[in-house]
Amino acid sequence: MLEFLRYFIYGWIILISAIPVNFIAKKIGLVTWYDFLVFKKSIGALDGVFMFIIYPLIFGAVIYFLD
């Protein structure tokens, strides 16, 4: 049960940290996952690097430093 609670809290932490990350990405003109999946926007090289490398690294780092 404690393991479930741990992962549940990690999910909330990722969700809460995703809000400012997405806000900043939109402000600097990057395509986010929401834009890509819902609005079918095409992505450039920088958008691809953000979505597939930087975005997961940010959330991995958040969980790593909180663990």
C-alpha cells in the first residue's frame, strides 16, 4: 500500500511541475505534447528535442531530487 501511495504522490508532483513547464514552453514558442496531440501541430527540430529529451529529463530530475 505504501508503494502505491509513493507512486501516486510522484504522479501529482509530475502533474504540478508540468503546469509551469508547459507554460514556459508556450511562452518561448515551443510545441507541447498537448499542441502536438490535440491540434496536430507539426514539430520542428527544437520542438522534437524539447518533447523527447528535455521534457522527460525535467520530470525525471524532479522525481530524482525529491526521492
